[in-house]
Amino acid sequence: MTPYESYIALAEKLNSLAPGKFAKKTFFVNTGAEAVENAVKIARSYTKRPAVICFEDAFHGRTLLTLSLTSKTNPYKAGFAPFASDIYRIPYAYCYRCSYGLTYPSCSTACAHHLEDTFKRVVSPDSVGRCDCGTRPGRRRIHRPAEGVLPHPQGYLQEVRHRVHRGRGAIRHRPHW
């Protein structure tokens, strides 16, 4: 933490404006990648669990940990291995190009149910400290505009949230519910 008076004053002002009657903390960062890196560290420290679940095709940044979370190899990851461990991917609810070849709503958000399979076959929910549910995969496909927002079907994130919370993990999402 930087103990500059202006830093502390701004943090205290933001804390006073934030809703809720509980202790608040403010932490300033320079970039989205730095925010993601710190969020993972905080979640791992708080939950005492190392694993992180993120979405296929998502872009998180260009630092080592955020590249590890980023799914797309070219042009982002090629030549920069090895990457951080304990990172697992699940399909994103991309209904236009469904990973399962299904159609919403008859699919019953099968992609959200994939998390159950991940917990059974790939990583124990007792090891998962964070599920990075950013709903802005962007940079997903060549035809998608950079930083595009891919809408998820109604109920998808609630399904993911329910499964993560049932395993007592932390869930992170951007405000695109």
C-alpha cells in the first residue's frame, strides 16, 4: 500500500460512498491485468485454495497470470510458456456457437452444468478458490469486435454462481449480469 495522504483520502472517500454497513477496503491498481492478478491472489489467500476456473476463449491480460487465464493461444500466448498452474477452463455460454451443438432454451444451459462435470473429473471443488466469470470474453473470434460483450442466456450465471458457492469458492464477475 502507498501511504500517501491523497491516496488514503480518496480511499476513505470511496469507502464512505460505498453502500452497506460493514468494514470496507479500497485498493487502487493501474491496469485490468493488475486487478485480475490481485483478485486471484486475494481469493487464493482468503479461501486457502489454489485452483481458478475461467471460461474458454476469454481474454484476461498480458501478464503471466492473466495470460495463463487467457484461452486464445495466438496472438497472445504463443512463445510465452510455461504458464501458471491450477487454472481450469469451462465453456462459456455462447449460444450462437454452442460448444455442445445445442439450442437455447431447450439446452437447459448445459454449459453451466459442465461445471459439475469439471468438479467430478478435473478439479475438486474443495481446491477451487475462484471462478473468474467475466462476461466479456471479447477477442474471441476474428469476426467479433475487440472487447465485445457476448450475452449469456438468462439464468446462466446464476447456475454457475450456485455451483461455485455450493463448493464455497469465490466468484468474480464484471457487472454485466
